[in-house]
Amino acid sequence: MQLLQYTLLTFIVAFFLQYWVLSVITSKRPQNTVGKFYLSMISASIMGILEVMIYDSYKNVVSVFFYLFLVLTLYLFIYLFKQQIGIDDVDYLKQMMESHSREMLLSQMAAEKTTNIQVKRIANGVIERRKRDIDVIDKMLDDDSKKAPVTKKNLFTYLNVREEPKEKPKNFSMSSL
């Protein structure tokens, strides 16, 4: 019974740390997403396995049932994440928003602390690109909440670019004159 309590506590704490605390620390815009849930369950499963290993080493036992359950849980969530089951466009966009926010925060810290002009230029470039990306994602999520379908034409509108022509122009060379 004691192993079950230790393992559950470790699992819950590891999940909470991975899902919420690390997101709050590393991103200005933490999001609730299915993909992040899967990754947090993977992390919690690994921590649960390590807890069982530590317990077993102190007690000189092998807790086969716990290993089997945790490894199957680990495999299940790896499979769900790799196959992107339950992850739709909105979930993907939210994951990208959190990821871009994390990149911006890291780049802002680098730009403030570095004396290297090239590093500062790269960091500022990342910040500008990610601001634009987050603005596009915000617009898409806002439109999704209004149930506007995202089509190829709408996507080009979001990105403020013209749709590519259907036919590419033939190559022009001096020899063709």
C-alpha cells in the first residue's frame, strides 16, 4: 500500500509540474492543450517508474505489477502523442502559441543580456517573427471561436500574402531572345 501512495503522489506532482508549473515559468501565454496533456502524462509515467525503482531498491523487491502498469501507460501516451489522436487544429495552434511565447521570452532575455551584436540581431529577429506568428494565431483562434472555417484562401488572408499563381512563368534567359 505504501508503494501505491508514493507512486500516485509522484505521478500527480510530476504531472502538475510538467503541465502547469513549467508552462507558467517558461511562457507568458500558457495554454491548455491535449498535446501538452499527453507529454505531461509521459513525464509523470517516467517519474512513476523511477519512484518504483527507488522503492524496490530499498526493499529488495521487484514490483512487476507497478512496472507493467506504468510502462503500458507510458506507451499509451507516447502512441497517442505520436499519432496526434485528439489533437485538432485549435489544439495545434494553442501549442504553437505557447511555444512561440517561450521562444520570445528566451530571445528577450538573450537580447537584454548579450553584448554580441550577432546574437542580439538573431534574438530580435526571432522576437519579431514570433510576434507576427502569434498575431496570426490569435486571429485564427478568434475566427475559429466564431466558427469561420479556415480555408487556403483564408490562410493567405491571415498571412497578408497573395495566393501563388496557378502556373509558374517560364524561365527567361538571354538565349531565348
